[in-house]
Amino acid sequence: MANVLIYAIVYFVLMVVTAVEILVIGFPIPHDVVVASLLGLAALKAVMIAMYFQHLRYEPRPLSGPAILGLVAVFLFLGLSLWSIIGIR
């Protein structure tokens, strides 16, 4: 029963983060801040999905570490690509 509760909590947190992403788009804040916050929220969701729904949380550190490092690298390069394309100064 504890596993179901953990998954339900993670699912609820993912829904809340998705709602925050939708709300961020409507705020009258600079475009750079919107892009940065959306990238950060997407990274948080990706890590939560990898850790809980792909069961990396229960794997030994030598196995889960490179996977999380790969996710971080993807979001870093995605951010740098967007920075290059959009021309954020």
C-alpha cells in the first residue's frame, strides 16, 4: 500500500508542476524568465519520472547516477540551444 501512496503523491506533484508551467506562460514576466522557469520545471518533472516511474530511485547509485547526469546534460544542451536560437542577451 505504501508504494501506491508514493506513486499517487508523485503523480499529484507532477500535476501541480504542470499547472504551474501553464500559469507561468500567462504571467507578465520577461520572456527569458519564462523560458528559464519552464526549462527548470521540465527538468524537475523529468527527474521525478525517471526516479519513480522508471525505478531509478531503487537502483544502486552507480547505475542511477549516469542516467540522471544524462538528463541534466540534455536539459543543459537544450537550454544552450534555445539561448543560441532565441538570442538571449
